Amino acid sequence: MKEDPYDWSKRKIEFLVDKINPIKDDKMKTSPGQIWSIKKLLVLDYCIQGFVVIFRKYFEKWVYVDTHCGTGLIGFEEEDLKDERFPGSPLIATFNSNDHQFTDYYFCDEDFESISALNTRLDTLKPILGSKNFNVIQRDFSATVLNLESRSHHNEGYFVFVDPQGFSEIKWNLMERLLKIRTADIFLTFMTPFIAMNRTNAESNESHAQTMTEFYGDNEWSQCNGTDELLEAYIKKIKKYKKNVFNIPVFRQGEIRLYDIIIATNSNGAGNIVLDAQKIMDVTTTELITNALKVVTNKADDLTKWF
């Protein structure tokens, strides 16, 4: 990447923030989010642009599936950003240029209020988004997996974005069914600290132990110590079904780990795109993103130099 990471982040954030102006102050429900959520969304945006190009070469249809789509907007707890909003994953997927659009979009969430808010926002943004095949559906993760499994076809490519607030509903028997769809690329938010906390509690709590077993599909988690081993054990399981598996860690500050982005694909070309994303995100820190957002929203002066 030749462009300075700060300039790249600021330019991309400015583009996305500008797109949501018509819905920014609509007073409807927003999805939980923090400043570090933007990093995950920037990775999503970057990967979509490259993956769609590949999908178009090999498939008749290329489908975006968001299993926990939320409301389409996230907010922030930080005091000087509490009135700001940022597009959530469904809008990130739709704001790309016409050359990087999916033929079909499936936005799913079990929360009715979130689905209702997203529907309204998509309707408001129709002059910007144009005519696209949106399917906004109230259903939980298990129902979404079963639906995708039933409709999967070798002439269709799938980009499946799995971004839960927790992890207990992402049971391995469901994730395994997703991974078995050969034409499906999976983007998963691995809730690293929560999983590690649950691992510790599982020593003395049968309910926590059961949650871990359902998440991993076996008792291998009990042999893991620390976040790195827990993450590696999960990635090892994914590698049984996908040829290329990548991990992008996200930190709050320094070494405070917030979550990991796991991306799994059978495409070598898509794998190269993820490798590029990894390189960019290695230097695009949460602090850099925070400053870029504050500059874009006029909460801070621009930086002339980034260290």
C-alpha cells in the first residue's frame, strides 16, 4: 500500500460518513458499537471490493449474507463522538460502487426493532443506493444458516458476514454447515476476550463449560490456555474446510485485544486480497482511526504527521 495509512483511513471514513448524512439524525435505534468497530468495517469494505471482482469471474450470482445485520448505523460512547454515527455492515456492503455490488443481499437479524430500522434506512437511502435486490429478514443465526445451506448452488458465490455481539449462539454444528458450502467465504468476528473469560469460568461452572463445548464442537477448548491457544484451536477447525484462513487482531490500545477477525476462503485470489488487508490493518491502529474520524467530523484538527 503506497498511500499513507492515515490518509487512507481518513479518506475512506470521510466517504462513508458522508453517505449516511440523510439518516444520521433519524432518531431510530442504533446498533452497539465502539470506535474500534470501524476497523472491522474497514476490513469488510476492503475485502468486498476485491472479492466481488473474483465472484463475477466464476459465478452467475454473488450473494452477500449478513447474519447479524443490526440497524445499519452504529453510535459511540466517547463523549466528543456521542452525536456521531457510522454505517454498520449492511450499509458498508451497499455503499460500494456499481462495479463492486452483489447481485443479492440478505440482511438477517433476530431483533425486530433492528430489522425495522434498517428497512426504513434503506428506503430513505434509495436515491443513493439505487435499485438493488435487498432481502431484510427477521430470523436468528440458525435459521439463516439452514436457509443458506438449502439454497447453496455451485453457480452462486457467497460472502457471509458473521458478527455477533457475543458468541454462544455461534455453535460449531452451525458454523461447520456454513464452512461446508464450498463457494462461501466466511468473515467471522471471534470474540476473543469473552471466549477467554468463559474458558476461565468454565473451570467451576457447568453452564459455561457447556457453552464452550457447543461453540467448539468438542472439548478441545479445555486443553487451551490463554487467548492465543483458544484462537488457534478454532482456526485449526476451520482449516478442515477452507484452504485459506486468515486472522486480523484488533486492539484497543497497545496490547489490549478486543477481538479477532477470521476470514476463510477457498479462493487463492481472495486470499491475496486478505493478505493486503492484513498489511494495511497492521499499521492502521485504533488510535489512528479515532483521530481520522474526529478530523472528518470536525472534532479535531488535521494531522500533518503521524507517528
